[in-house]
Amino acid sequence: MPTVWRVAIVAVLVGWLAIRVLAQSTGSAPALPSLQALRWEESVLNILTSGKVTVNTFTLREPLRVVIDLSPCTLPTEAIQPEGDAPTVVERVRWGQFKEDVVRVVLDLRDNTQYALSTLPEGNLAMLALGAGNPSPLVQQAGATPASSNPAKTNPVQPPAELLAVEWQTTEEDARLRMQLTRRVPVRLRPLKEGYSLILEMPQVKPGADLPSNWDPKHPLVDAVEFAGDATGTRSTIRIRTTRAASLSVEYDKDQPVITLAVNRPRNAHGKLSEKHIVIDPGHGGTSKGAVGRDGNSVVYEKDIALAIALLVRDLLLKEKATVTMTREDDSTVDLYDRPKLANEKGADFFISIHCDSTPKPNSASGTTTYFHASDPDGRALAQAIQKHVAAVTGLPNRGAQTDTAIYQSGFAVLRRSEMPAVLIEVAYINNDKDRAKLKDPKFQRKVAEAIVAGLRAYVEGEKEARLVQDEVQIRPASSEGEDERIQTPEQL
Ligand SMILES: [Zn+2]
């Protein structure tokens, strides 16, 4: 090697060393930003750091999880606790110092879900919206788009849209909230667990200066409306509670950034339960045993529990003088597609499928869920009515009314193919000891059957208290259920 090269290499090394020594001696290595807070606001996880960090997200499978890497970043000296309630799709949140300068936050998920990441230009706040999707199509109701693990990153530099004006337009039949925005942004409508409450999430919207303080349309379908604006534009929400099972949908105007939230009486929700034709579908049957529960040497099959409850529902509905069609009345094998086909051929008003839930690992989940297809507003209304009544009697966790696309991209075939409002009830977990003891109990089966009928009646005729008051004096009750479920602002959550 020529001397001139050796000199050059030594010079570079010395220079590098000098820089290193200088940096250490003056302590000029700046303190890395640290993780400050993890805060849930509905389905959005806010990740706050003390300075600018770069955020990288990706998903891993088995178990399904979203990984969020923050760099450069360190853990704070004081331990942090996540704030707020994680959405049901999240099993747990973990975080740790993954590398010297990388903090990793991991969300363990129960179901596949989309997510969208937004960051502020300052780089100290990242918002991970679960269930949010690609900005196109612009209007997204829960489950409107296929579940996917692909991250859909929103543009971090685009300023939030502003909500300029709102106006209710009401007729006797429906109430429509028209909202004028400065630009189109994705929004999402999602049922809340309790009663007839939904939330419209607007993750990139900040309130304008001229919004009303009172959003009440004074319409018999609408019980309460609460707007929670976020001046930073990270997330504004509208919570709406209806007096009965109602069909809610959102839609953008074709050529202007005006979004309409429409509240309607859902399909087949007129008249009396006795005038309705209901198809009851006991899940599985024959060679399809469904999920399995084990008590020592004895085995319980989902198909048998589903049939037992379904026959009770049939008897109760017949007593009500309603018309009932069963997809099976014994342990016969019925093709999946023949079930909704039968309901469609009969021109039934409702399709109700009864199942038991299960998890890969016994005793890892408990509770009641009612599924509706994709973002169908009528199916969602029926699911809310039935979930409300069934969850009230099971004595098990209320897992809410949920879209079936949270489970399969295309949803459940029996719901997708049904042309009438359709739901699938997962009464309880057959491979959870506590749930299974209940599922096997004839008294519990009867309570559930009665609750399913009560939910159906509430969908068709309205809630009992509301019916009484309307019959007598035409005054809307303060609360549809007499339950003091106040709508909370994010600060209270
Ligand atoms: Zn099943």
C-alpha cells in the first residue's frame, strides 16, 4: 500500500476518533426522545413522545399483532400505564426497549383488522387508528372494507379537515345530519357496546368556529347526540344514541365535501312481531358438529346447544303468533348456502342464526357477541337490539354487536346471502368452562331464547318503555331503557 494511502487512512481514523472523544467529553450526544404516554381514545391509540421520532409499523402473524417501532426513542425513567380502554379487538398492549434507540409497542389482536397511522409534523404524536382503512373509498363504516393487514398510511403533512357547519333535516320518518367539511376525509361508523349507541369517528377533523353547542335534533328516533371536537384535528367524534334500534348510515355528497349521517327506522321495523316471518337457523347439524366443549370424558357439541336454543325460540315465536321457518329441526346436515336460500325463497322478514363461540385455546375468552354483515345498517340495528337483550341475561361479558368482516374478509355466508335483516348470535364460548356450564343449562337456554324474542320485538315494535309512553301521551321518554347511560366525552372516558 502506498504511503500516501496509509497517511490518508490514519488521518480519517484520527479524525473519527477526535469526533467521538469530543462528543463524549462535552456530553453533546443529545438525550433521545422518550415515550411519554399511550392513550386510547376509542379505537385510536395515541402514542406521545417527548420529541420527534420516526414511526414504523408492520404486522406479524401467529399471534396476530401490530408492531410499532419508534426511533430514536427510549423508555421513560418512570413506568407508564396505558390510559383509556383498549377496543375489543386488542387483547393487550406491550412495549419495551427493542434496541438501544428503538422503543417497540406491540398490540396483540384478537381479530384481523385494518389500521391507519397518522403522525403530526412535530413528530411527537403518532395516532394508530384500528379498523380504519385506506382513505379510498372515502366513507367507511365499520366493516365496509375487507379486513387487511396492509398498513394504510395517511399523509402526515396534510392539515386536518375543518367541520364548518352542521344542520339537521328531519321528517316524521327520519333525521339527517348534514355536515359541511373543508375536504373529504375518511370517517367510520361503529356500534358501541351498550344499547342503541353508535359513534361516528372522524380521525382527521377539527371543529370550526361556528358549530352549535346543542346538537339535539328533537326527533323521536334520536335520544342524544354529542359532538366531541379536537382542536388539533387528530380526532373528532359524534356519539349518537337512538330511542330504538335504528338504521344509521353515512354518505358523502357526490361533488362537495358534505357528509350526511342518516337515521332511519330500519327495514321491517313496523307493525307487530306477530305479523313477521322469521327464519331460525340452528348452526351446524348432522356431520357438521361445530365447536366442541369437553367436561372430562363428556363432550358437548355446538350443533346440539344451537338446536336446543333455536327450538325454544321457535316455540316462543309461535306462541306470539309469528310465522317461523326452521333451517333444521333435528340433527340433520344442512348446506351452508341452503340456509339463507330458504329464507330468501320464503320472503322472510328476518334471519337469525344461533351458534356458540370457541377459541383455539380453552378458557381464553368468554361472553356474548351478535354479528351483522359488513356495514349493513339494518343488520346492525337488529344485532344491536338482540345483543342488548341477550347480553343482559347471560351474565357473561357483553362483546357487543360486531361486523362479520372482523372475522372473515367476506363475512359469514349465511348473513351475506340473506336478503333480509340477518344476524348470527354467538351465545357464549363452548370451550370456556363457565360459559359451557351455562350453555348446557336448560334454564339458561330458555332465558337466552326469551331474550332473542325480546330483542326481535324491540326491533319491530320499539323498546317496551318507549312503546308505553308513546301509546299513552306521545312523549318521548328521557331514556329508552330507563338506564342512566350518559354519553361521555373523551375527557370523561
Ligand atoms: Zn358455529
